[in-house]
Amino acid sequence: MSGRTGNAPSNASINVNIVHTYRGDLKVDLVAPDGTLYNIHNRTGGSADNLVGTYTKSLTSEPLNGTWRLRVNDNAAGDTGYINSWSITF
């Protein structure tokens, strides 16, 4: 993100579409430009497939400008997946 002034809003919308064979294995964090982590999903959902949804976070302490990243950890063996898409809307 560049060319924006001020901080992120209190209602930032994070859309994720992660294809995975066991979503209960996944921990998903939004990583702010300064490295601060905002947890989106933490190993819930059991054996269901895929993690698709929209999450709202207050990011008011973060400047808009900078590189925002999504970090996904598969915390168990035996399943596979990938990030199909993700986006953040300020």
C-alpha cells in the first residue's frame, strides 16, 4: 500500500480463500507493515475442507502505507493446501 495517509480503519475487511484438506490445522495471521500480527483463524473447524471467509479487524494503530501480508501455518502433517486468494479492504 502506498500513497495513503493516516492509519488503517477500525473495520478493515480481510477476505481469505484458502484451499486445504483440514482447516483445523491452520493458523492464519494478517501481518502489518511493522510486523504486528492480527490473528484471523486459529486451528478451528475440525476436519472440514477449505477456509473461505471475511474477517473484520480494528487496525487503527497501524499506518496504511506499507506491505501487508497474510501468513498461514499448517500446524499438522498429512494434509495439503494453498492460498487461492486474499485481499484487504480499508
